[in-house]
Amino acid sequence: MEILAAYALTGSLRATAELTGCSHHTVARHVAARDAGRPIAEPAPRPRVTDVYLPKIEEWIEASKGRIRADKAHAKLLALGYAGSERSTRRAIAQVKAAWRLGHTRVHRPWITEPGMWLQYDFGDGPRIGGVKTILFVAWLAFSRFRIVIPLRDRTAPSVFAALDRCFRVLGGAPTYVLTDNEKTVTTAHVAGVPVRNQQTLVFARHYGVSVLTCQPADPATKGGVEASVKLAKADLVPTDTNLRPEYGSFAELETACQVFMDEVNNREHRATRRKPAAVLAEEQLRLHRIPDTAHTVAFGLARTVPENTPMVTFENAQYSVPAHLLGARVFVRSHGTGPDEQVVIVHHGAAGPVEVARHGRARPGSPAVIDEHFPGARTRIPGDYAVKARNAGEAEFLAIGEGARTWLVEAAATGTARINVKMAEAVTLAKIAGTEAVDRALGDAALHGRFAHGDLASILNADIRRTTTHAADETRSLTQGTGAWAGLGAEPATVKEQSR
């Protein structure tokens, strides 16, 4: 610029050269370039050692879709007689790759969203709780940029559809379209590039009045909004060395952390809209359509039929009890949470709508989870504790004597007493003679002392070993032997005095 300014002042090439300290040829070259409209001081192109091999380099880059490494290309060039350095090869590879990417760059057109139209959802790897892996369900409402994060135990249909139902209720309605990946819960197969929908998904979508669509396989750019939301949620909620978040002690702690994250991101200004998503959602809710008051049954879990005689259902190789009035009914079972606080939730969908009828902790195979209230009138059976019940007139007469008779029968049977029926008939006869109460008491004593031989009952009745009076100690009386007997010590007995007279 100084050369051109000096030339404009003097109009002489040599005078300009003397003023700027350069050759007058340099001044002439700069002035000619300016007058021709060329860039000033553009270096003259020089041949390079890689120029001869540029067609082959372009061929390799095109075949590898721009992924070939410079060191691999250099080895190939050496086999072709290349004499240049690896540094020259790297420069040539970088230049050709840049040109190739420029011609193959995907151009993205900005997506202008409409309120109430699109909801995208995806999944991310959640933290481990008690050694068990969790899933983060992330949903993104396109227009308002409202984010929802729900922790899940797995990606099965009941868990996913339950999360979607909760999303709709958090948003206050359902959008027109729901976009997601080609999960098995949504797409069963592809035929000529056309996705085949899962029947469960279609039934679920009709229940809520939405259309479930899927993006192109292996093309995350078609749902970039939710992909960014998943990345943000994982960076904040999953414990890593970068965020220094502590490990979660329970699934409930993870749910609380997700709620705190949602409150934070939805109540701060979004960089694209310069508005808070929660505030925009309040406006978008007017464009969302109403959803049914009750969730679809697929969101409640797997269907199970309760047996007609045992109020128990089987879920993942373990058994769980349900109320007895649901015998023969159809219920839905699903798991909630993970780790030590994992629960199994059982729902019955009747005329009054879905009702949660039982909630158990996770049971192990072979150890059923039982709630006593689910078995009204049922008696806990203890080995050896038999229900004594008369089956004929003779047994009924014997048992009518009283509890002593029942006790005698159980103990006598336990010791293998012979001819029990004959001895029972003898007791009935004695009860008619000596009285029912006395015989009942004698039978109880016989059972207590293990006397079941022939004639033992009559012997006990005749001995009348039961005391008729009892003594009890209190504040004014003691059962300790007194000293009254000492008063007659040394005295002559009265019979002796009478004989001496």
C-alpha cells in the first residue's frame, strides 16, 4: 500500500522505488496488478512434487468418502514411485479433502415449526443404581423447546408408553405428530425403505389421537432437537468426572434430579427463541388437543389373568398377590424403578377406570410377595396343626364334651393310641353319668399327663385329683409356714391324759 501511495504521489517508478526502498521492477509489478484488477502481491504458483499424483489422491479420497488417512496414502504413493516427503503428502491430502467436503456438504434448511404439531423423543444411557443400568427418556416439544426427562428401568413397550402418557399430561395435551427412532416398539421391519408399524403403537396412537412417525435410519439429523436435549440431559444427570455429580443411592433420587433439571432448563431463556420454554408452552397449550382422562392399558404393563382359586399373578418368574375379589379378572403388571427400591405395580382396569390394586417390592423366584389382606378368611397352615371336625354322630358327641375332649383326641392321635373310637365312646358314657364338665376336665388332665390307656379316664375321675380349694398370697397373708405348731412342743397329748383318768 505504501508503494502504491508513493507512486500516486510521484508518478515515477524509480522515484517511488527510492522512496520505499525497493526495486523499480517491484513497483511496476504492483502497479500493473492494480490496474489489471488482480490481487496485490499474489504469489506466483510453483509446481509441487505432489501435482503428478493428484488424480490418484482424488480417486482414493472419493472411494473412501473422505476418510483415508494421510499416512496410508503416503505409503501407497511410495509404492507408485513418489519421492516427496510425508509432510508434502499431508498438505496435499488436506487440500483435496477440504475440496471434497465442500462438494459433499449436506445443506440444512432451517425448520420453521408450528405450535402444537411436533413432539420428538429419544433415549439416553442413564446412571447405574445399585449396579443396574437405567434409561433416560427425553422428549422435546419443537415449537416451545420444552424438555421432559423421565428415568426408566428399560425400553419395553409398557415403560415407553407410560412415559409418553406422562409427557402428554405434563404438557397439558398431545401434539399432532410424535417423531422417534425406529425402535422395535414402533417399527417392526422395513420393506423397500418403508417402515412397518407395530400394532401396539397404532392402538396407542389412536387412543391419544396422535400420529407416530419415524426418522430415517442412521440419520440423527432428522431429529436434531431431541438429540441435543439427550446430550444436555446426560451431561447434567449422569455422574461423570466433568460434572462431579455423586452417585445416586436410589431410583427416587434420580427422579428428583430429573425434575430439578426440567425446572431449570424450562425456566431459563432459550438461546434460539430468547424466551423461556415454560412461558411459550403456556401459549402452545391452546394448540394441543385434549387427551383421554385414563391412560391406555398398554401403559399399565403386561396383561395377566388372575386364577379363579388363587389371587396370585406371575411376573418375570416371580409371584405377587392381588385382592381376592379379582379372582378370574384381568390385571396389568409392570415394574417401576430399579435397585433396592424397585416396585412391581398391579393395575386393574374396570368399569370405573384404571385402579392400582397392589404394589409390591421385587420378589425372587420361589419366594412370592404376599399381602395378608389379599386372603380374607384364610388360615395360616402350620404343620401338625389339624382342624378338628366331626364326621359322624359318635365323633360329634365326643367333641361336644368340650375343649378337653379336643385336646385329648389330638394328643392321643399323636402318640398312636390304639382303639381311640372305643375310648371316645367310653368318655361319652362317663359324661352321661359323672357330668360333662367333670369328664371334660378329666380328659384335659389325661392329655396333659399322657394317660391314654384303657381305664385311665375312669381312674382320673375316681381319684378326683383336682384340688377344690386354693390359697393365694396377698398383702395381709403369706403362704410361708407359720410358728403355731411350735406351741404344742413338749405338751402331753390329750389322749394320754384321758387314759390316765
